[in-house]
Amino acid sequence: MPLSQPRGPADSVPTAETLSTPRPVPWGGVLARVRASVGARRLVPTSIALVGTDMLCWLALRTSTRRMANATALVSPIVGRTPAEADITSVARRFIAARARGWELTWRPWELERVPIRGAEKIGHARATGRGLIISHAHLGPLAGWVPLGRLLQPLLATQGDWLTDDPRPGYDGYRVERWRAVYREAGIELIHATGSALRIYKELTRGGAVLLAMDVPGTRRTQFLGKPVDMDDGTAQLAAKTDALILPAAMMPHGRRWEIQIGDPLDTREFTSADELHLALAAIHEQNIMRAPEHMESPPLWLWGQATRDGWYQRS
């Protein structure tokens, strides 16, 4: 899917109101509208649809060396310098199929409601402490799959970048972004733009609220991650230390052709000597989850990272 360009300093940041408002998608043709139909998908059972996407992806990669090369290039920054690199061709095939399945489920909101949460009781125990709660995740599995957490933790804040907050593009890509925004909105998840969000998140956590934060985003803390140096944001650990919030590592893991949310044991900032130690512990947990299913990890987009290869991910200078 085409992604937006980084937002510049002079660009305005979308407000919570604008992010929660449905937006019309510029017309992109009849085919795009049919592909984006939720109603039409009710006519095809999900299990059959997911088998169909797998078959189409398998055929596309088998018949096109260019597509196969592109798929391999996408997974190389993920599995490079890890044991999974030895099987990179197989990972690449599974990566394309998993991405197609994730988008198909996004068009089936009734299926997103059924994504199971393993370890939901840990959320209940954490909330009972009255402390703020950070649900920490990596870009593993379909982003829309977090919908059940919104219903469990209402209200829940979620930071997003330009691609989900910019005006929709004409045609199918625009419909996809609006569908993603819609499932979040309908689940009670409040989207806030990542730029300038620190104060809002700080206030939410200090009053005992819940925030969904991605850890694998560019920052200044060079971290050994997935077998390579990664310039990673350590804001999750810093926020937890400053607000006395608990961190619950969460992962969107494959469950057959679908996914389930797995909640890990909480990380308590009081039990760490520094925010840096907490950051490294959290990165190690996410790394372990990703290596269980590397084909479900999103390839780091170059519009966000200055450089992302098998040898390292580096932020823009």
C-alpha cells in the first residue's frame, strides 16, 4: 500500500476530533469500490476467502521472479542476521500471504470482534492497581486486530503516524485506510497523532488510563534488536518511569490462518534500576515474539526509517 511522506515541522497535526471523523474517499473507479465492499464479503465465508488469498499469493510468487525478489527484499530487514535468514525464501512467501490475510480480515469487522485475547486476566489485574497501563506492541500481525483491546479497555488511546491520519487517496488505498480508521473508531479506540502526543499520553497515564504504543519506531536509543543495531525510540520505558505506569507486552500471534492477542506478564518500572534497563527488557520480549513468527512482522518502511537493511535500521539523520 502506498504510504504517506513524513510530516514536516510546518504541517498541522490532526486533532482528536478530525481523527475520529469519517472522511469521504475520492472516487477511484468501480473496481476499487467493489474490492472495498464489506457487504459483498458476507457472501463468502471467511475460511474460504483466506484460503483463496493464500492461493493467489502462492501463484503470484511462483509465476513472477520479480514479485518473489520484492518479497525477499521486504523480509530481509526483519530476518537478516537471525537464524530465520537461512530460510528467507520460505519466510518471504509466508510474509506475503500473511499480509494479504490481514487486509482481508480488516474488511470483515465481524471477524475482528472474534480475535481472542489470551491472558486477558493480566489486564484486569493490572487495571485493579489503579496505575496507568501501557500496552506495548511491535508491528507484528494486522494492526486492525487490536480491536478487541479497545472494547476491553475503553477508553484506549492509540498513537498513529501520517499514513493513517493524512487525507485518503483516491480508490482502493483510500478505502483501506478509512476502513482501518472505522474499525478503531467503532471499537472505542481514540486515535491520536504520534507527533506532539507526549503530553496527552502523560496525562492519560498519570490518571490511570490505558495507551496502546508501538515500540519498534525510530528513535535515538540504539538497541540490539533482531540480531542487528536498531535506532529505536525508548519512549515507552521513559513514560512508564515518569508516570509509574505498568507495561503489558502484547503480541498479535498467528492462530491458524487468523490471529490471537497474547498478553505477557507486566513489567513494573519499580523493579528496574533505570528506564534503560526496562527498555532493553521490553525489546527482548518483543524480539522473542517476532522470532516465533517473523513472517507476520511488518517490514520497516523506508519513508519512516532512513535506512533499513539486514545489517541495521537507522533513523533519518
